[in-house]
Amino acid sequence: MSVGLVLVSHSRELAQGLADVARQMAPSVTIVPAGGTDDGGIGTSFDLIAAAIGEADQGDGAILLYDLGSGYLTASTAMEFLEPDQADRVVIVDAPLVQGAVSAAISSQVGGDLRAVVSGALEARRANGPGGVRSLDDLDRLTPPR
Amino acid sequence: MACDAATTVAAIRAVAATVAEHKVELTHLDRDIGDGDHGENLSRGFTAVITKLDAGAPETPTAVLKLVATTLISTVGGASGPLFGTAFLRAATSVGDAEALDGAAVAGALTAARDGVVARGKAESGDKTMVDALTPAVIAAKAAAEGGGSVTEVLSAAADAAAEGTAATFPLQARKGRASYLGERSIGHIDPGAQSTAYLLRALAGAASD
């Protein structure tokens, strides 16, 4: 058993694709995509997210990550309907979806508890990638304004 | 006139009719500063509500409100599902197991609804959201209730205030929701969530006075 992940997205394909990517680094972690509306359109689904929480939390808890604001709203509404003991071990984390999911999945794969997995997700708020401009000053240095 | 389960159902039917009537307009508003699905989303939600009400009328006002809440949450999607759903859910909790509601109970329900929306979405007044219709509505409802207003008077006051609050969203720059991504381009548009809230309250007020 390990801490599970729920990936909330407005796109079914985005959530599924991200789950596939994260599973490459975390093959034994339960990573449940919850993207798109009930009929596969763009949007979020309360029922999908609620079911995903049920699947992701196998007793050790789960974290939810989301892409856009209304994903958070739907996820937090779903959280309200959890039993209190489950609610205590399921948490939505405000972190970039893709990097957060990968980082959190790895934390769970190496045996992290809920706190460690949340910490993994939160890493994504701080971590830089290996390259690319990180400020408009960087951009100006690359291509000086005329 | 007391607002019992049957009256509450009739009021919700009036809301559904209003949402259908304004579906295209709400979608256009959302196309201007959102993702263009607000009217469609709400319409789908209230169509589902009507289907459920047709299948069996709940026995108390709270049961009606709870049915609306859970249906909207499951069918509306977007930001509106969770937000309107939470509003109706809090309203349902607020009225408890009362068989019939008076002006004070309705004002309390509106207040609980607004507080739920704020707790969920964390919008403040002036962010250009449904809260800009709801908060003025709550203030007016409370004042009407404190003056001993009937259900009709409380809802009419709320509807009037919501309409004014909605108009006041026109010059605001959005600080929440998809519109906030547009920055200054969101100025000069009515917020669709505020507009639908105002229509909803107007429909409730109209039904209460029938």
C-alpha cells in the first residue's frame, strides 16, 4: 500500500497521459486519472473525481492535483462528501500538475507517507527545469531589444 | 404565504425556465470573457433537476434544495457546478427540517448560500464574479427580513440588489476564474455568473409572488 494520486484535469487525455508518464517512475503507485466530463468532453466531473479518490486511497491516503481553478472547485466539493476518517488522509495540493504529479509519484514509490508525498508535490512549486528563460531579463539577454 | 415543499418545487421550476430562456445570452457573455459554456452548463444542470423533480417531489424545502444541489454538482461542471451546487447545499442545511419557510428563513438560506460560495471559490466583492450579485442580494434580503418582510418581499429585494450588483460588474477587471486570465480585456463585460445569479433570484421572487 502506498499513498495514491488523483490527477484532476479538464481533459481526459491529459490526465491519462500524465498518469502514464508518472507511472514510468512509480510503477507500484496507484495513480488515477480524473480528467474530462462524464461524456469525455472538456471540463471536470464530480463523479469521476469522487470515484478516483475511492480508488487512489487504499488506506494510506491520497493527494489530488489539478490543472485549472474549476478543477480545484470540483475536487474540493468532492472532498466534502468523504467520510471524516478518509477526509483526514486525502488532500488537494496546489502545485503545478505535471511536475507535481511526477515528483509526488516518486515520493510515494520510495515509501513516503502522506506528508512526504505532499512535500514531493510542493517541490514542483519551487523547482526549476533544466533550462529555458525564467524571466524577461533572461529573454532580453538572449535577444536584446532593438 | 408560506413557502413549503410544493412552493419550493414551483420556484425551482421557474428557475429552470429562466435558465432555458437565457441560455444563449449567458453563453454569449461567457464567450466574451470565459470558455463559452456557462449557459449550456446551467441549462443542462436544471434540465436534470426538472427530470428528477418530475420523477418524485421531495417532501420538505430542504429536500428540494438538496436535490438541486447534488444534481447541479454532478451535471453542471465548470466552476458553476461546484459553486451553485454548494450554494444550494448550504441553503438546504440552513433551512433544516422546516416544513415551510418564512422571510427570515429565506434570508438565512441566501446568506448561507453566499457564505458557501465564498468559502469554496474565495472570491471577494469586486472580483467580478457571482459574489458581486450574491452579496448585495444577501444585504438586501437581511434588511427586508429584519423589517418583517414576507418571502416574496425578501426575494424581491434580493433580486433587485442582485440585478444592480450584476450591472456593476461591467467595469470591473476579473480577479477570479477564466476571465482573470484576460486581465484588462475583461473590463466592459457583464460577468456571466453574476448575471445567471440575478436571473435565478428574479425567477425565485416571481414564483414566490404567484
